[in-house]
Amino acid sequence: MKAVVIGPGRVGLGFAGHLLHRSGYQICFVGRRRAVAPLMAAGEYVVRLTDGHRLHEDRVSGVSAIDISCSSEVEQAIADADVVCTAVGPRALDSVAPLLARGLSAAKQQVNVIAFENAEDAGRRLRRLVAEQVGFEHAGRHGFSGAVVSRVVAHRLPPERPGDPLVLIGEPHTEFAVDAAALNHPLPRIEGLVAVDDFTAFYRRKLYRYSAGHAATAYLGQLKGYRYLHAAIRDPEIAQLVRAAVREGQAGLRAAYGPHVAGDDAEVEAIIDRFGNAELGDTVARVGRDVPRKLGPSDRLLGAARLAEHAGVAPVRLAQAAAAALCFKDGGDPPVVAPREGTASGRSRVARLLSGIGHLPPTSPLARLIQNEWQGLMDGWEDGNLMLSLEDRLWAWSSNSHAPAGRLAS
């Protein structure tokens, strides 16, 4: 069995490629020269998996790699494959679709394409993009599905010396859900593959529970000065708020899709426990980056909050996490809304942002909830300041000599 993985990054190598190797596939990775060069040199890479208590290491050997600019070689590899996986990020699907289309049009056999992207519509979108290149008749021969990935792969470490293998560090989870109706049968034999009838429900199950909690931990954690995710979630106040945010998303899922999708309290605790895995070394900066996407209308925070509202649950903690996201500093970039921007102008900017990227009407209850939470942060937020208590709105210091140091109005 042959497989092509387009995108040799953390997910492509540390999840898709790893499971394909364990399932007996001969794997060819496709990517930019710089990304595939270590694979060309070593012919293998290492995956280190840890749950925070035990460490397991797998060597993925016998792999090949092609520079994506060598289009004829890539097309032939796709034409010969039984399975093609993408792990390039949703925004890059448009750029790889023409190459994928040409390879699939030359395939004599039916090929299943699995998009390991962080997007609900990745499979449908890739099918449409391929059909635009070669026509729906050719595209319709092949299967296209997204994948709901259960594993976090936190790091892709470069070789220590030329010829040494890349090292991926992640969790041991292997399960990934695919759309049963969107792939050709028989389904590909890949370890961890779970075919589901309602792909949207299972995608949102991860997004509105795990991903919402993940992001909330990062955004609240940065306010309190934490660098690593595992340190942030071990703060009792953050853990309590994140747990409540996940339960708000869970309530929305229960009303929309039923208890089998929403899960129970034990699953919430398992999610919180995963955030505390110090062996991953996952950072607040990595988890929190790309705020505009993560504040999208159906993404992890606002999408979960909307679903909670529909279930009659006030998404107070999800709104608090969204307000913290507006304060998040992504590397050297400034926050989405600058501190001390001014009460009136800042609140107006928040309203415009929520309307623009989150499609929230400024007067909607959720928008007002987020604006109020953001305003509470603004009363003491200054560059370099750290919050000592989220619930009491207590900051480490205040530049206002006429106010009690660090204390915010309640």
C-alpha cells in the first residue's frame, strides 16, 4: 500500500505519517525543499509520544520525500497512491489543489484523500477545488474527507547534525474521525481511523470542548504571566475557569447533538488533565496564536458560546476567554486591541472586531458580554503588567497613584 502526505509538518509527520507507517504503508512526503531536505537525507524520522507519565519512541523508517516544485514527480506519486493526505493548513489548500488534481486525474485506481486540516469543511472544499481543475466527473471517482485529529504534536525538532532524523514530540492518542459517506469503500486500513455518520458533530465535539479549553488556557494564562500551558492549567483559578468554559461548550453540544457527542464530566476532567502534560513543553504562545481565526463565528470560542446560548446557557466563561484573546500578544505583534486605547474608542473597536471577524451584532447579548469582560480587563491592563487574580481583577501593579495598587473595580 502506498500513501502520499502533502505537508511534512507537525501533523503530517507526527500524526498522519506515523499512523500510516504503523499501518504498513510506504510513505512519500511532499513539501518545500527546506521542509523535505531532512527526510531526503535521513530517510526516516523519530516520533516521541508522552502522556506526561510514560515516554514511547517510534522510528518511522523507509520514507521518501519529493520537493513540491518537482511537479511531474509529485503527480506520479499521487497517481500511484492508495491514500493521499494533506496537512498544509486550511489556507494553503488552494495552492496544492491543482497539483493534487493532476495527480488524481492520472490515477487508474480510486484514491481516498484525507485532509488533516483544522477545518470543518476541509474535505468538501478540497473536492470542490479539485473538481474546478479536472471536472466533477474525474473528482467524483475519488473520496474526500476531513479528519478530526485527537493528537497534539507540540514540536518538530530539527536534526542535531546533518543526516540525523527529525524528532516530533506529541501525545500518544491515535484516533481520528473521518466522514464515512465521503470516502470510497472499502475504507483505508489506517490505525486510529474511525468512520462517523455525522462528521460535523464530531468535529465540533473536539472544537467546542478540547480546542475551546486549550485556547482559554492560553489566553487566561498569558494574562497571569505563564509561558507554558501545563503551568497555566495548574493554576487553580485558571483550571476552574477553563473547566467551566468547557462545560458551557459541552451543554451546547448536548442540546444540539445529544449526550453521546457532548460526553460526561469524566471526559471534561480528562481534557483538563491533558493540558497539564509538562513533557510536551507546549507553550501559551503556540496554542494562542492566530487570534482572528480562533475568534471566528463558528470557531472554538464564539462557536461554542453561540451553541451554549441556543441551549439556554449563558456562556460567561467562554466570553471571558474571548475577552482575554483580545488582549493576547502573539510574539512581537501587539494585541488585537491595544491597552489603554481608551474606554469609548476601545469598546467601539472591540464591537467592530467582534462584528467583523466573529459576525456578532454589537448589541447582541454575547457581544455585550465579551465587551463587558474586556472593559473589566482594561481598567488595569498595561504593557508588562500581570494579573494576580482573574476573579477579583487584581493586577500586580497600577500606574494610577490615586488608586489602590493593582485593584480593579468590580
